[in-house]
Amino acid sequence: MEYLKTAVPSQLLAERGSNLVVINPGSANVRIGLAHQDTPFNIPHCIARYTNQFPKLNVKDQMLNIQVTTAQHMDREKAYDIIASLLKIPFLDEETANNSFPRKLGYWFMIKYKTIEVILQIGRIDGHNTQSGRKDLAFTWANVYEPETNSSLASESPTIESHIGEASEIHESTDAKEPTMSERKYRGFICGEEALRIPPTEPYCLHRPIRRGHLNISQHYPMQQVVEDLHTIWDWILVEKLHIPQSERNLYSAILVLPETFDNREIKEMISIVLRDLCFSSAVVHQEGLAAVFGNGLSMACIVNIGAQMTSVICVEDGVAIPNTEKTLPFGGEDISRCLLWTQRHHQTWPQIRTDILTKPIDLLMLNRLRESYCEIKEGEVDAVAVVHSYEEGVPVGSHRTRLTALNVPPMGLFYPMLLVPDVYSPPPRSWFHDYDDMLEDTWHIEYPRRPDISDGLFPGVNVGLPTWDSYPVLLSKPNKEEKVGLAEAITSSILSTGRIDLKRKLFCSIQLIGGVALTPGLTPAVEERVLHAIPSNEAIDTVEVLQSRTNPNFVSWKGGAILGILDFGRDAWIYREDWIRNGIHVGSGRKYRDSYYLQAQAMCYINS
């Protein structure tokens, strides 16, 4: 502890962070990097494998998608009109002269005057200049062939690493010495964004091993394949991005920063991947929400993590996650992107192109980029002139300049989830999660002198000498965590469940938004306003504040995991490879791994130092 008080942060990073790999997996992206790095690699969490099956299945889990029902469509239209009333814009089917005039006038200007056309390319119709930060460049199709090493092109061909993110110009080469198509060899698998940019006509099947905060297990995607895909993706990143071959990983330890949505067995499978398959010497698991607090240098906050497919809320006090405050909402940034497409199609502002995010994942990449660039929350009509791209078979990528409208409606779906209509993915049978060697089987009905567990018993904390934990009840059954409410109601319910008025007041003034969607302009004041209105009148609370993130909201949890790993000198909670492979784990004198608080226990006394 004396060393912690005197050590310079850069010295700690150099000494402790160079051999710590922090892994923060999510449904859409995985963030991996060394603890001493400023930012991790943020890579789409998917893999495309070469297949010769017929008929070809482009997406492994496409059969799990359920179409929007009539009732859901009616609810979505009702939600749109509610939002339109709040934002003071026309209702869904309301046509006004003011709404149609800019569209016709803008079209006439673009044809008549080239100067005006240039202005419209970089400006928005509502007068807000959006030239800076916009990304209207088209994606390019991935190169699916192995690099040529024994041809005359070998000296000129790029390396494997430089292939990533490049277009497949090699198809257009007219060099007479280039091998014929029949002689080309397909790559066995392709990871990351490249996997999402593979043409649908190529013999590849896209796998997403995590969906909606859980392993994507189904009758079409067995558990063994899910685990193998996770191992392959992570191993590829370690080798190609971090340049850590398997032969050197015994010199490294791994920090798993996992979402609260994972169940016991899912966490155990990931620990096995890290220790058994990836060959790290040791590993520790941290809760994503708890790590986010440390990532922003706080000790208390209500963490609101808005990811691509899931949103979670959890409260933390003095470095410990508070029992019963976890809320999980089944929607995220990708649902906002899908809603953006539905809105434009309804208003007939989307070009006459075939946009299909199910069979063409590259279309979802485009929609996510449009959402990140143009969607915001503010009153009044929010329109923009944007470039929409079409990706059709055998045709060059097409660019379509169009006027997008009602861009402030889709992000409001966070507060009115009926607007988003998330895809439904049938979860695996609960019997799959029945663990006959359950880590918690001996602890489930035992009251410890420390606080009880939350999040299905996966992420307990450490008693820091606060008597308040004695007042929280022990959970005798695993709760149903998924909520069917909007973001404001979930935040309010989470904070109010803490019970203590002084703590509730502090947490309402310490809300922390993390995740990619947290970067949406206007989201912070919208959360503050709607949470304040959601607080019951009998609560003596009149102030709500969202704290500004001190680092990129995408990487807060990853950064917090790195900080915890660097400052954890005792390593009491770490799991060692030999112990895990040999007998599950033994921690301390005679304690089996099922004593779950050791899974996450950390020496957090430095918080109060």
C-alpha cells in the first residue's frame, strides 16, 4: 500500500501493464488490448468461415429472426406519434406543406445549380453544418482469397495484415500471370469487419458467437461451435493485432471484463477459452459495470451501459456493485439503426435499393455509420442530406444522395422501446445453463459476513467495512433480469431500489452513460429530463445529473479492467492455468472455486487510501 501511494502512474503502467491483456467481449464488438495501452482494438465480434455446403447459409443464426407482427407494428406507430408530439414534429402519417417543400426545392436546386448541390452535400437542411466528422465513404468488399506468395505478384502483394480493410482490387487485375479463379484458394476464415464485408455470393457463413448479451447457442449453432468461434476470433486478434503468439502467452495474464448478462456456465466457458485454449498463465474476471466506475476514476455511480444489442443499468457504491440494482434492457444501438431504416422507408426518403441487414451485414455497417453521423435528440424537425450506398451482387457499390428525415426519432426509442421492436432470438433451453458443478451450489443459501451476490451470483464484491451491506437480503432464487421498460424507468427503478435516501440522492447526481450510443448528441439532457420526470412525487429528490465521461464511452469498462489489473497486487482472485485444467480451481486453503466471491474479489482498499 505504501508503494501505491508513492508510485507514479506511468511507472505502474510500465511495470504492471505490459503483460496484462484486457478482454472486454460484447455482442457486436470485442475490445482487446494490453493494459498499458491508451485504447484497445475495437473489432466486430464475428467470424466468417468458408463453407461448401449447399444450399449456402450466409448467416448462421438467420433462422432465429422473427418478423415484426401486426401488433408490434401498431405499437411502433403509436410510439412514433408519442415521440413526435414530444419533439414537436409531424405525426407519422401527417403530411404538411412545410414537410414536402424542402424536399422538392432541394431537388430542384441540385439539378439547376451545381453550387447549391455542393452546399447540400456538406450541409443539413435544418441549417446545422455537419461537414466535420461525417463518414460518407463507401465500404469495400473484402478480399476472400489467400495472398499469393509463389507468383510473380508476390513481391508486390500486400501482407496479410494489410489485406484487412482493403478492397479486392486483385479481382480487377489484368496481369497475364495472375492465377485463374479456379486456382485461387479461399481463406479458411475471416474475422472482424472483413467478415461483415464479404459478398453474399461468396461461399462463407457468418457466425456471431454472442447475441443479446448471451452465447448465441441454438439448434443451428451448437455450443461447441460457439466456443470454437470465440477462441478463433480472440486468437486471431492476439496474433495479428497484439503480436502475441501462443508460444509466448505463458508470460501474460488475462483480465476478462464481462457484461452482467452472462450466466455461470457462460463465464466458465470463457475462462476455459482464456486459460486452456489461449494458454494464458492466469486470469481474473471483472464485472463490466463495476470496471466502468474505475475507468472514470469514480467510487460511486449509476452505470448505464448502452451497447449495440443490450442496455444494462447497475449502481455502484464505494467500489462495490449494490445488490438488486441491476436492470437489463433488450435493445441497443443496432436497434436504433434498424429503426432509422424503417423511418426512412415509411417517409419514402430511402433510395430504391435493396437494403437487407440479414443477408448482407455490410448494410448494417452502413446503417450504423449513418446513425452515428446523423441521429441526435432535439426538438424540431431534424433532416439531413446524406449519401446512402447500395451493395448489390455483381454491381459496383452505388452512391445515392438523399434527404433523410426525422433523424431525432430513432434514438428516442431508448425511452419508448416499442418503437425499436428488437429482433427476437430464441434463447437456448434453461437446462443448458444447469451446471452440475455449479460454482455457487454451496453458497446459494449461506449468508456470508460480506454482501450477497447479484447478477445470478456471478459478480460479488468485497466487504469494505460498511455496515450497510447487512441490510440487503440474500437472493434465494436467480432473478429474471430482463426488463420491458424504457431507459428512464430502468435508471429510476435501479437507483430507488437502493433504499437509502442519502445514497439515492448521490446516485441520481452521478449517472454515467457508457457504450457507443452514449455519444449520441442530445442524449445526456434527454436522460436528465426524463429520469427527473420518472421519479415518484413522494421521493424527496429534485436533481438529476449525468456526469461527463473522462474517457471514450466505448472503452470505459475496458480501461477500468486495466486499472484494476494494474493495481491488484495481491492477486487473491486470480485463477491459474494449471489449477483450472487440473481440477476446476482451488483458491486458498481448501476453498473450491464454487466459493464464488473469489471469482471477482479484489483488493479495493486503495479506494479509501
